[in-house]
Amino acid sequence: MEWSIQEIARRAGTTSRTLRHYGDLGLLAPSRIGSNGYRYYDQDALVRLQRILLLRELGLSLPAIKDVLEGQRDTAVALRAHLRLLEQEQARIGRQIASVRTTLHKTQEGMELMAAEVFDGFDHTAHEQEVTERWGQDAYEEGDRWWRSLGEGEKKAFQDEHEAIARDWGRAREAGLAADGSEAQDLARRHCAWLSSAKEPSRSYVIGLGEMYVADPRFGKNYDRYGDGTAAFVRDALTVYARHRLSD
């Protein structure tokens, strides 16, 4: 199958002039030129154009794109690399959306901002700038001091306890338990006790944390990997517990 230069330009959101320019530069040669002088492009040319457009969106110049294409003869390998870059960009935008949603919600509800949860299960120093911008330098330093004060065994125990709680949340959701039922509320009590290892949680802290589990995929995945909807179940149960058991 092949397409005319006008068809390709229209479908790609570009112009025939641009495609001819790519051809003049040796970036995108037509698969054939008809007797009428029109340029036609086959499937291989279509895939090459997709790679060119992707690299353009990454900010590469046309000479740089030519070098990349000449250095990557294996189309499948190149497309996998493009896919990884696009997925990383998708994840970055997803984090930005979740961050704005969380900030908007807490601003509207007058909720307390928090940072301790950022230190759950990964190298928290990699997120110093984000934590500082979002919650302030004091919040980062407080959480950093607490985390560094723990021994390796204590850090592992803290993470293992959270893993056990997360698994139990997944089982509770799968069993169809009510978020305000006794078993789910006992899980909420365990969850809050785990949180108090870093800082005594307040009502607004726990409610806001539950919202973050749903709004921010970086935290929600800790629960939804035990079944879709688990993060929302945790949020609902924590909200009930906080409103009835905690104070600000």
C-alpha cells in the first residue's frame, strides 16, 4: 500500500512542502515518483516519518535527526526507544496533573500539607526539590531527620509493615467489606499507627493523605497493585476513621 504526498501530509498534520524538504535533506525519500512527478510513500516511509516527527517533538534539529536515523537501522529497536520516551513523558504529565489536583483540593478544603509519606519505600533525597517546593524546607528537613535516624533494620521494618497493611487493604476490598465496617476501620487504625512512626497524624493529615492515594499515581499504585479500586477504598476508610477518631 502507498500514499500520495498530499495524503501523507494531511494525515501527519504537516505540508507537502515540508515533506519535499525532508526529501531534499535525505531524511525521507519517496518510495517512488510517478510519471506525473508526484511523490508516493509506502509503509516503510510512513514509519520513518513517524520517527522523524517524534524526534522533532523531542526538540532535535533536522541534522541531528538524520544522524539518529542513520545510526538506528533497526526500526523495531528505535520504536521501542521512542515508546519508552513517550511513556516517560506521559508519566511526568500524569504526576503534574495529580499534583495540581491534590494542591487544589487541599487549598479549597484548608487541609494540612504533608511530606512524611514521600519517604515511603524509596530514596527520598531524590525528591528533595519537589518536597521543598510543595511543602517547604522545614517539612523536608523534619522528614529527612526522622528517616536518617532509623537503622537499616528499622527502615526495612517500616516498609515491611506498610507492605503488610497494603496487602490487607487489597484483601478487604476484594472481600467486599464496607469502608466504615469494623474490619476496615481496624485496618485504618493500623494504617494510622504506622503513619505515627514518622509524625502523629492529625485528622486533616490523614484525610488529605487518603485523597493523595487516589489523586497521585505514585502513591496509589502501592494499593491498586492489589486490585483496582483499592486506593479509593483506603481513602474512604481512612476518611471515616479520621473524622471519628482523630482531631486536628
